[in-house]
Amino acid sequence: MDRLTNTIRPYAWGSTTDIPRLLGVDPTGEPQAEMWMGAHPGAPSRLDRGAGERALSDVIAADPEAELGAATVARFGPRLPFLLKILAAGAPLSLQVHPDLAQAKAGFEDEERRGVPLEAAHRNYKDANHKPEMLCALTPFDGLCGFRPPLEAAELLDGLGVDSLKPYVDLLHAHPEDAALREMLTAVLTADRAEMAHTVAEVEAAADRLGGRYAPYASLVHHYPGDPGVVAAMLLNHFRLQPGEAVFLGAGVPHAYIQGLGVELLANSDNVLRAGLTPKHVDVPELLKITNFEPGDPNVLRPEGNGEEVYEAPIDEFRLSRFLLAPGGASRVLPEGAPQILLCTAGSPRAGELTLAPGESVFVPAGEKAELSGTGTVFRATVVV
């Protein structure tokens, strides 16, 4: 197995302290949003097998079957199907949805055919893959996920006492569930920006005054004044994960992370359609095409099993599990046959002959035996084949 050197992405919404605290280093004063572990071309992990550092993506490309296993290559192609991250939200992320596999392929092919540059600000599809994801909390973690029932959303909006929200409340009452939510989101995202900015300012004042269930939405306005995504976000369920709990986000489910530190595991894609809480491009027609408007509660998961605690999810590109290694406990031999990344988040466990500190990770090729021992917490990312 190989110890990984990983890149930290300095996105503006990142916490300045959470990742440094986990790694046991001094903060730089700059936001540190995500640490990437995997072979995504945007920031591949690096490893050294005795001839100097190489990108994990290059190592895999040189011999995919040796690194990933024949079954993984046959099912997902010659690249690592998942990307593991430590995510540290110090400010809310954009309100967004991800396409399913068919939508991603169609959207990518369309933009390629039209010659839209991959780095263009108005490009929606960076690749032809879907992007289901899972977020497991390391600290209390706040976010938004999935639509509220329309009448519940109407009651929440009406409770603010903001007159300019009345037409949106009426919309939510006037249509069947899915249609009401679609009509409401469309109306918010296509409204006059000056009028919406005034409405959002009134929402901020009311939410600050009322607090309680409105507090998460008040924090959005502080970071994104005048953004119509603030009103759109009130259509969504608020959730708070406790450490060890996770949430799974499938295709088309609108969501936004607000604050907290967590382990994120996702399919190896960068396809995001934004609905607000961002200065970036918002393609309203494409967003509406891929959004799932069926109301639903956040899919909060708790790990199941003894020894290896698994976070069950309806996806094969990745599988997340956790080991809580206690002093004097038995070592854990991990299954072979698929690639895996092991991430330490607490203690000083050993992966084979390597001792890991919090924030350190290793890549285990498909044919290599891996054994965990010592004391600490280790997350295991792998595939289902």
C-alpha cells in the first residue's frame, strides 16, 4: 500500500481552521475547503514507490488491472470510480443538483458538439459521469437536502410575514405537489433581480428577528445578500448530522452544505447544476430539467455492522465504511480484489506497516492485502463489484 500526498483546495467557502485542526498544523489564515484523495485529474493524489512522486492517476493509467482489479475495470473502466474528500464548510456552499448518468452523458455530448470549452464559466457538464455523493459528519454538520412538502414550505415562508413572498406562498397552494415546487422554483429563479434582492433583504430581517427554525436561512443571507437562492433554499429540508451520521444525495436531489467538517465520498465527477447561493453560472432551464421535484426527507444514515461499520447506499461506484479500533482489539483484515483508500480521522492506527495520523491516507491496490490495527478511527472507501 502507498501513503498518499493530497491537495487541499482553497475554495472561498472553506473553513480556515477545521482541516488544520484535524491535521494538527497551524492555520494559514486562508480558507481550506476540501482535501482530495483519489485520481481525479483536477487534483490527483501523489505517491512514491521508490522512484519519486507520481500522480495516482498516472500510476493507474500505466496498469489499470493491477491497481484497480479486473472486475473494477470491466465494470467502470480504467479509472478509479470514486473520489474521497475531507470537506470543511466554513460558509454555505452553492444550492445545487447533480445529473443522473444518462443526463450527464447527453449534456456532456451536447456541449462537446457545440464546442463549449471545458473551462468556460457557462459550461454545465465537465464530464459524462453522474455524481452521487455521501457526506459523513466528523463534527456537527448542517445542511439542506430535498424538497419539503409544498404546504410545509408555504407555511414556513408565510411565517416570515414578508408581503413580497405572498405570491410564492399562493403558488405553493395552487398546484399539486411536484408541479407546485417546480412552479415556485421557476418563479424565484426568473424573478426580477432588483425586486428579489429587496425581498431577500426583508427575509434576512425577519429571519434574524424570529430565529429558531429560520436561523439556518438567516445565515445564508449573511453570506449571499440579494441572492434568489436564499428563497429557493427555504423549499428544502434543513438537517443536522451528529458525528458518525451521514447523508446520501442521489441524482436530481437539491442540496447545500452550510457548516461543518465531514468525510465526503462521491463518484468521480465534477458535474454541478447550481440554483443559487453562488456568483457562478445558473442555467435555469437545464437545472429544471434534471431536478427531482418529489418531496422527501433527508436520507440520514447510521453505520451498520460489527467491526466494519458500513454506510449503505444504492450505488456501486463507491462504498463507505468505518472502523473504530480500540486498544487491545483484534486487527482487521480487509477484503482484496478492489481498490481502496483508507483515511485516518482520529488516533494513530496502523495500516499494514504504516502508522497513520489524523488526516493521513493510503491507497491499497486491488490485489494487495490490507490489515488495520492499533487505536483510532479509519474510514474505508472502495467500490462494489
